[in-house]
Amino acid sequence: MINIFRISKPDPIEYEKKGNFKGLIKLLNYKDDPYVRWKSAELLGRYKIKDSVPYLIKKLDDTDIKVKIKVIEALGNIGDKTAVEPLIKKLNEENWEVKYAVCCALGKLKDKRCTEELLKLINDKNRLIQKAAIENIGEIGDDSAFEGLISITKNKPTEIKIAIADTLGKIGKNYVKRMINILEKTEDKNIKWVIIKALGEIGDKEAGYPILKNLEDPDYEIREVSAEALGKIKFEEGIDKLIEYLKDKEWSVRKKVVEAFGRIGNKKVLEYLYQLEKEEKVKDVLSKIKEVIKILEKIS
């Protein structure tokens, strides 16, 4: 028999439409359906309802994983730093999705108390967690993580090296001399690659000549990232050396050199690009040559 007196469950979206955020806060404790709880948390985060923070913190221990994740995301979006310590405790969770959400929330909170805890995760067994920890150290912008990031660079896969380089690019402005010193002394290919890429992101011309030397490296990936970095730095003093590598045996290096010329913006290289346009066989490189020629021809 159908119970005609059954009360339908509350709809958080209807509460949102009415601007009833106090009602949404109450719905965080609705026991009968996790959807009601997680949707309420999502909406409170979307509208950055600061009054909801203490109630959201209490729901960090919700038994439903999706509720927990939406609560974490909401706390990150709201940005109230009273959530920092409770969120840090959640980094001990076994569920990788919860840990991932916490990493991202801590990055949004931009509190330096989080840096040390995120550094502990850069050797996590889950590569997505490693990457999230590294990226969100960059979001926090705490340069105290510099040495820790350099120390874990060896033998990392490309996606993790990119994350490290991008983060060093964000936090390393005060470490340019230190990075140059490491670059000049290290024989480790991974460390070289990461530092060159990071220096390119920082864009300090002081790094120009040290990077330029690495165009001669026998490893094509080092030549490739060096050309890219020189372009980002707009290192005009390196143009003559870069021209030599328009004939590099690796097409990816040639492409990065052409891209660098587009960024540097010196018409001096046009005659070399016209010649390369006639000789280049790789379509990807040829397309980039045509693109950069158009850019440079427009320069007065």
C-alpha cells in the first residue's frame, strides 16, 4: 500500500533559489539521503557562505565519501583559514579522492602551515596525489619548499617533473642564483630539465647564458627545454646560438627554437626561417615556421 502521507525529501536547489542558506546549513545533517547533504555543501561552497564553516568542519567525518569530498571542496572555496587544521588531519585518509580534494582545498587556502604536510605527500604511492601536492604547494606560494622539491626530482616521470618545474617557477624568484648554481654543477638530467624549465617560467634574464650552454647537451630533451626557456626569457643575446639549432637532428628541438624566435620577436631570424621553410620535412615544424614568420613580418 502506498503511503500517501509520506513526506518528500528536501531539495537543496529550492533552498538555493530562495536564498535560504541557513536552511542549507541545517540540511548538512539530513540523515536519510547523502545527496541532500553533499548538494547542500556544494551550494554553500559555491556561494562562499562563511557562517557555514563550523558546520562544514563537523561534516568532515561524514560516513559518505561524496559528502566528505563536497564538504572539503566547499571549505576550500570559502577560504576561511579556521578550516586549515581540520583539513590537514584529513590527509591521513586512505581514500585517494579525499586526499586529492584536501590537497586542492589547502592550495586555495594559501596558508603556509600546509606546506610541510603537502611535502610529505610527494612520495605518495598514488601519482595523482603526488602531483596535486606539488601543484598546490605552488598555489600556496611558499618558497620554503624549494629544497624539498629539488631533492625529490631524481627519477620522476615527466608529469611529476612538469609539476615540480611549474611550482618552482611560481615560488623560485628568490632562488634564481641557487638554481643557476645547481644547473652548472649537476649531472642529473632530471634536475637539469626541471631547473631549466622553472627558470624559463620565472623569466629572469640572469639565467640566459647558463641556459644557453645547455643547447649543446647531447640529450635532445635538455636542448628542447633550453630552447623553450630562452624564448620565454626573451633572451635576444642567444639568437645567434639558437640559429645553429634550426638544423638540429631532432624535429622537436627545431620546433622549440622556432617558437623561441616567435617569443623573442627579432626580425633578424626571418632569413633563416625562410630558408628552413623550404627545407623542413616535418609538418608540425613547418606549420610552426609559417606561424612565426607571420608574427615576425608584422613587427615594424
